[in-house]
Amino acid sequence: MGYPVVARAGAVVAITGGARGIGRAAAEALAARGARVWIGDRDEERVRRTAGEIGARAFGVDVSDRASFAAFLAAVEAAEGPLDVLVNNAGIMPLGPFLDEPDAVSAATLDVNVRGLVNGMRLVLPGMVERGRGHVVNVASMAGRLPFAGMAVYNASKYAAVGLSLAVREEVAPAGVSVSAVLPAAVRTGLTEGVPLGGGLPTVGPARVAEAIVRSCVGRRAEYPVPGWLAVAPPVVALTPEPVVRGVRRLLGGDRAYRQRFGTRGRHDRGVLEQAAAREGSPR
């Protein structure tokens, strides 16, 4: 599509949910390539400690709050100049049966996982379009292509993240700006702490996802499944009779999230979900 390359030494990069996990790994990988990296997270103490350890700069941010997100980006641009890359990594993941999930937890999931992306893109894309250069990476999930029992609203948020990414990509492409969605399988991070991983999907580490984020800054493709062979999974599942799919999932333990007691996890800040659950009086 003829995009200008943004993965260059000196590129200005902002990453949300950067205190740990995928966000931290992406910050390390991009900083190692000479980017000027800022990481934002609700956990201000942890994000500042992480920034000191990896040579980045830190800022406290709540991506579901547009004013907070705007303050983060304004600080980056005031110190570094125009933003080249935004990595929308912040996310939270509730686990448990759909009918047991408190309304406040569902709302928090959609606020962070969907509204956070909307806020970030609406804040950075006008400047990128004006300059004719820029890249946004939305860290989604294979849960945005495949449904899993026990994480229904999370599934919905990630389907929304993928659709939003693809649609906005079409709108900004003529200006030389790109949007990519990274779709990891189960990732071994704090987001999945205490969760039995697997269920038919491979597990990957944060560094593997970070590699895909870096690749997206060069290749600028629409989607980056992690691992790459998962690109074939959605069409294969769609063409396979439903009873067969269900049987295979049962054999592989794909309903583990459904069977476990309702709980909350988040790479952005598990406190978001825990506070929401507390307002509803939900067990944790």
C-alpha cells in the first residue's frame, strides 16, 4: 500500500498497558531498535518502575477515560514531537459463565477493550493523517475470531476490536496511515494468571507477541495472528460441522474458562475489574 516506514531509529512510540506482559515486551523490543518509547498504565508505581528498568518513559493513564488518554499522548508529544506509533495494548479479561457476570464487569470490559481503542485512535489519527505518516497497533486476540465459552463479553470486545481496526484501516489508508490488529493465542502473562491455558489453542509468551507488534510496524498488514498459522483456524472452524467442533473442544478442555468460578484478570490493570465486581457484590 506504499506506507512510509515508521519502524525506524528515533521513532516516537506510545504503548498502553505497558507496565507488564505484552506491553512491557513490546516496549523493550521497540526501544532496542532505537525508538523513543513511552509506556502508560493505570498502575503508576509499576509502570514507572518498568520504565526505569527498560529505558522508557512512563505516564499514568486510564484508556477508558478520554481526558486521561489525551493527557498521556500530550505529554509524549510535548517531550518527543509527533507520534509515529500507538500500540493500544491495554486490556482486561473476565472469566466465567455469561449469566453470572455482573453488569459492571461487562461494562468495564467493553470500556477498556473497545472504548480504549476508540479513544486512542480518535486522539492520534488526525495528526497522523495530516502528516501522511503513522501506524496504530491494536492488540486484539484470537478470541476476536473464535468464540470461547466462559469469556463471552471478552469475546464480544475482541470481535469489536478486530472489526474496528479493519474499518478504520480502510478510512485512513489513503492518507498513508495504517492500522494493524495483532491476534495472539493464549498468552502467558498476568492476564492469564491462575487460568489453565490451552483448550485447543497454543500458548505463547509476551516476547512472541512483541515480535508481531514490531513486524506490523514494518509490514503494516491488516492482521497478525500469533502464531501465524492460526490465520487458517477461523475458516476451518466455520466449515466444520458444529457438533464436531464442540466435541473437539471438549476433548481439548476448551470449556475450562466456563467451568471455573467467575474471576477477573487484566493486563491493563486487574483493579478495573475487581472494583467493578465489588460494586456488584460479585464473588472473586
